[in-house]
Amino acid sequence: MKLSHRISQFAVCLALGLGAQGAIADDTRAPAQAPAASSVNIEVIVLHATNDGTGIDPKIGKITELSKPPFSSYNSYKLLDRPKLPVEKGKQAKTKLPNDRELAVAFKDVIAPKKKDDPTRYVVSASIQKPGGNTFLPLLEVNAKAGEWFFVAGQTYKGGILVIGIKVLP
Amino acid sequence: MNKGQPPMVHPPLARQAAHDSRASRDAMPSSFPDAPSNLELMQYFDGELDEPRKSAVAAFVGADLSAQNKLSGMRITSAIVQHEARALHVADDIADLVFAQIAAEKAAETSAPASPTNAGARVIPFPASPVAKTAAGLQAADALSPRADVPRAAGSQIAGSQIAGSQVAGSNAAGLQPSPVPGARPAANDNGRRIFGFAALAVAAAAALTIWGRLDTGPSATSLITPTAPVAVLSASGASGAPGAPGAPGAPGALPAPAVPGSIEPQIDVAAVTPDGDMEHGVEVAAVNFGAHMGSIFYVPSDSALGAHSLPHGSADAQRTTTVVWLTDDAGE
């Protein structure tokens, strides 16, 4: 009688434990089940920043950061180019800049979110090569959320600088 | 009989009593018409009485019991007072005596190798407490020959103090000796229960860590790169500045000079130079190599982070930033 009682107690505990373990496992595996992207589109925006007082080019769209430091050190931004580069995972795409340098962007990986509410991040790298073979920016590797701009600025160009924006579009 | 003894110092009380009892000369036995007064007895005791009076007083003391008692009282009083004065004298010179003893020990160590018998620490006892000294003096006075017990030389004084000190130490040791109490508590170093308590705590902590580790959603196997804190890899540059930012040069080319020119790719924590590390970065810089240029990384707060009051404070949208990598370009076009 006592033995059967103990066995039933053990069975109940085992069932509860397995149930909790399964719930925990489901919780941890749920975010990882998102399909990994094999290719993305990378949008590049090339702006010419000057202090000629012309303001921000309406073609640029709504990038409010251009009116804040450090971008606010220039009062005028003109859209020069806006290519959209499809890039496969593990490969890179190149685009020529107005100063004859070459911007290379690569899609390296996808980072699955840790939690359910976390967004998927994309590992993207960028580099800028000079025409003579020298490198202006050897490497910039970021973990970017989809649709978020990040900027590479500082190359002098025609009395101002070039501001290059990069955004991942899955 | 007291000729060989040095003159002794009598306590004021005794001398006052001697003066007061000058009138008690009449109390002496009538068979001795020239019975000595107390003062003469005192002078006789101190050896200050001259002949022929000294012989007369001696004869009187030998025949009169009261005079003998008075002399005995003088001896006791003298012994106590002398012992007290000697003890105070030793206490005044205790530091000198200790250093002299240390010097003597050092000299002995240098002159002769240490042997097992004298290798141990040597205790230099201190003078006894006044109570103990008084007791010692009374013990000596009981023998009615206190002067024989009173040492004269300095070294002998130390020996006397050692005796008195050892008596006090002995009494203290006897007082501090633990006495067995029936039903007393166990020893203070009985840590059996504590050890069991710590073991239980350790097991509980291990269980908690195991559960916490299971609850933690670590990076899945599909992600090859785990997101880490942004780290900037600088080449030949280490300084950061914000062109256009408050307090920074206006032109991007006017970034401050590198602190260590020619340094080879130092790694810095970008989060440390970020104004607000709690903000969520839409784009996290995993690695950057500025090459031969100087560069800076900025996390510019977005509109919602700066002025959108409609968003709840502390939400992810309210803390969004935009990542900007700014390089200097000396070569130009």
C-alpha cells in the first residue's frame, strides 16, 4: 500500500517535471525556428554634405538624424545616388562612389533573436577601396536590424564630405 | 646592633607618632629612671644614638618587653616602606631595565650559540601590583628580619621584582584557569552544523544555477556569430571626437590627433564612449578597422528617443539610436 502510494507520487512528480521541461524547451526553441534569410537587399544612399545653405534635399526622404550632431555640422545634404544591392549570404556587392572609390558590402550572417520579441539581426560588413588599391575603410562590421540606417561619413568631396547610408532590407 | 645598617626612612605617620608619644616617657618602667623615650628608641633603631646613651638604651631594650615590641614595629614599618620605595623605583626604570635585559640577551646570543635550553622566549616579569607588594612585604616582615630580604644592588632589585611578579602571575594564572562546569555548552569550534548548513546552501545554489541555465535562452546553433558589445578596432588611431557635436571641432578633418600615433590596432569598448549605454542600438558595431585614418563611432538618438513624448519612457522605440561611423579623410578626392 505504501509502495504504491510512493510510486504514484513519483509518477506525478515525473510528469510535472517533464511538462515543465517541455515548456521551457519550447520557449527557448521558438525564436530559433524563424527561417534564416539566404539573401538580402542592401540599400545604399550617397549624400553630399556641404555648408552651402541649400538645405536637405527632399529626395532624401525622412532621415531626421541629418539635422542632429554630428550631421548638423553641415547644413545642406544633396542626394547623389541611391543604389539597392541584392546580396547573397556569404557574398558581397560593390558600388562605385562619386569620388571614384568603391564601396563593398557583404551579407555575412543572420543572428536569430534570443527572445520572442527580439528582432532578427543581420551581420553586414562594409569596406571602401581607393582607386589605387589602397583601402580607405578596411572593415566595418555591424549587426543591423532590418530597415535601420547606419552611416559612414567623412570622405572629403567637392568642398564637403560624402555621407553614405546603408540599410538592410530582408 | 643596628650600626651596620644604613639609616632608614620612617613614614611620617610613625615619626609623628614618635613625637606625640614623647610624653609617654613616663609610661616606661619605673625601675629605669632614665628610660629612653620613643625618639631615642627610634634613634637607637637607626643607629644614630651615641655612647653612653646607646648602651643604656640597649640594656633597657634587652630588659623591657614593651621596648622590644616597639623596635619590632619599627622593623616591620621600615621593611614595608623600604619595599614600597624600592618597587616604585623599579617601576620608574622599567623601560631602561627591559632594554638592558634585551641588550644583555643579544650579547649572550652573539657570544654563545643558542642551545635548546635557552632558545625559547624569555619572560621579563614586571613589578608586582601594590597589593601583591604589600603582601610580600608583610610576609617578609613576619620573619622579623626584613632587611635580610631586601636586596640592595640593582640586579637584585630586578630579582626581587621577579619574585613578586611571579607571585602575581601565579595568582592570575590560578584565577584564569578554567574550571569544569557540569552541563556546559560544547566547544566554540564545533562547526558541524555550520558545515551542514553550508553544504545545503551549496546544493541549493547549484540547483538554482541549473534551473537558471535551463531558462536562459542562449544563442541557437543556427547563428554562427553571437552578438556582442560593440568593439571598435582602431588602426593608427585611438582618439574619438564628435565633429559638430558640442565642444568638438566643426570640420570632420579637425578630429583630435591620435593619442598614440602608429599604435597597432588597439581595441576599445565603444560602449564606453557612447553617451548612453542603455539605449538600444538598431545597428551594433561588431568590429571596425579605421585603417590609417582616425575615426569615431556615434550613436545618434533618434526622433523618438529625443522628443517623442507619446512613446512610453523606457520603451525600445524611445531609446533607438542611429549608428554613425565618422572618419577623417586627409587625402581628399
